[in-house]
Amino acid sequence: MAQLTFRLEAGSAGTKARAGRIQTDHGEIQTPIFMPVGTVGSVKAVTQQQLKIDVQAQIILGNTYHLYLRPGTEVLEAAGGLHKFNGWDRPVLTDSGGYQVFSLAANRKIKEEGVMFQSHIDGSRHLFTPEYVMDIQRSIGADIIMAFDECPPYPSDYTYARTSMELTHRWLDRCFARLAETPDRYGYTQNLFPIVQGSTYEDLRKASCEYIASKGAAGNAIGGLSVGEPEEKMYAFTESCCDLLPADKPRYLMGVGTPWNILEGISLGVDMFDCVMPTRNGRNGMLFTTQGVINIRNKKWATDFSPIDTGLPSEISQYYTKAYLRHLFVADELLGLQLASIQNLSFYLWLVTEARKHILAGDYASWKQEMVEVTKTRL
């Protein structure tokens, strides 16, 4: 068992983009990296084997709130943790559930002790404290666990944003204290990442970054963005946070985002990303490709027998055509949802892999400029 380590390999002239390697007890992660979201222990419509072979995922996410409700910590503990429960033997990161609690605004109450909320499944009431959330994530068994925070809505007035940030910092202290008094589970190290908050106020973001950095954690996350603010603000605060957070630790921009958001985030110094967009949009017929974005339901694809380009040498690009995938969507066949999800995840992993290659080659700035335009192109 060893604490997560991060080794920087290269930067790229004209940007703050970095290439590095994260080492966990479940294997290495090459950065920059996109992490598919497996909310309830599975990435929707995609098997773990497909994640490995077709998508080439190096790490996936689980969600504390959802896994706590179903299947519950007793089942996960009996299985030996999420890795054994779902058959994924590579790294796992768990969100603390803070964002889900934020999204349940009508059914939760925030206080100093923690958050009382109602289950979206059966209406039952539950209390998440920082200590309990650490215990739940211990039971889930993730390699990277997130601090319990409050994610303020956008827009938030200054007083609310400051009060929320200060509460997040106090909760962070309690998260660290709880982990210090409890052992790692299942024979490997579980690493805590604090989360920067502060809404869209420069002084609050600076104060939060400085507080988080002072903790000396194995890695750090930037939260509270991609919640409705303009892209320009998201980029500005991402850059200022990256400038303040330790350069020798991985930086994780939570919940971001579109392919062009990821490319810009990389150029600002972010190492890790996650988002439900590739699978959610895929299930609705929006496909990301190396040439641009396709609405596969459009009639123009009905007799297009060319393969869909994921960028990776996957099953999708080898066996299936645009015409066939359109047919599956028009016929409401479940296979269409699966193939579209694999397509989009494969593209996202291809995108960050290519970004890494160009960072190492030193020409990320020019490549990124071209790819941003490609990813916004509608075919």
C-alpha cells in the first residue's frame, strides 16, 4: 500500500498544459485523463470489458450518494469493495455526494453537522456528515475519495458563497480527521482530494485554493464550476485555481465537460476530467467523432455505409456503419444506446490521449486550436 503519487513528465510551450503519471495501488493513470462516470457502479450501457478494450479507460467514477442508497455499504463490504463487486480492477474515484445533495435543493437541509436529505428512490431521510461520508467511501473502496463539500448554485450572492466556502473548509478538516482515525479498507490506500469552492468570486476562490493547498493532499479538485456560469468565467477561475494549487499534485476539474471545455482546461493546467455528457448525449443520438458532431437520427445517414471514426481502433469503427447505427436508433433498439455510448467514450479517451501526445511533442497550443474548431463542427 502506498499513497498516490504524481510525476510530471512535460509541459508544452505557449500553454500551461501538462503530461504526467498518477500511480495508485490499482495501477497507473496517464494524464491528462478523462474518467467515465459510473454513477451506480456501472458506466451506463457499457460493460467493464468494453471500457477496457474499446474505450481504453484507465479510471472510472462511482458516486457515494447513489451507491450508499443502492446497493448499500453492507453489500459492498460483503463483496470486498466496489472493485470486486463490479469486476473493475483499475483505479476508481468516488464523488462525495455533495453535488447530488446540491441538486436535491428542494429535499435537503444544510447545517453545520452535515446535510439532511430525502432519498430520490423512496423518500426516506438520511444525514450525511463529513465523517459518515468518509466512512461510506471507505466502504466503497475507491482509490481516490472526495471531500464532502457544499456546491453553491450559480449565481450565488457573495455572503452565501463565502459562508458556503467556509463551511466546506470546516467539513474538510473533519474529513481529514476522520480518515486519520480510520484504517484503509481492502488492503490498499485511499487518497483524499479536497475541493476548491468560492463560486465566481475571485477573492473567495483564492482563499479556498490557499486553504486547500495548505492541506498537502495527494491531489486537489476544482469544484463549483460548470453549474451554469458562462464559459469565460469557468475558464478564468480554472486558470486562477491552477495557478494557486500545487504544481506537483494532480488537479481535477469536476464535471467538465464538452470536448472543447476539456481541451481548454488542459491548456490551463488541469490533469483530470469527468462528465456524463458522452454517455448521456450518446443515448440521445449525439455522436462525437474526430471530424465533428453527428446527430445519428438525421436521415442523411440512412445510406451512409462508412464507419464511424472514434479515433481508437475499437469494435465500433471496425464493424458498424453510420447507416446501421441510425437504424438502431430509429428502431429503438437497445444496442444503439450501447454502441453510441462506446463511440463517445472512445472519442473522449482518444482526445485526451492525443492531447498528451501533443504536450509531449511540444505543439499542444497549435493542435488544440485546430481541435477546438473540429469538436464544435456539426456534420
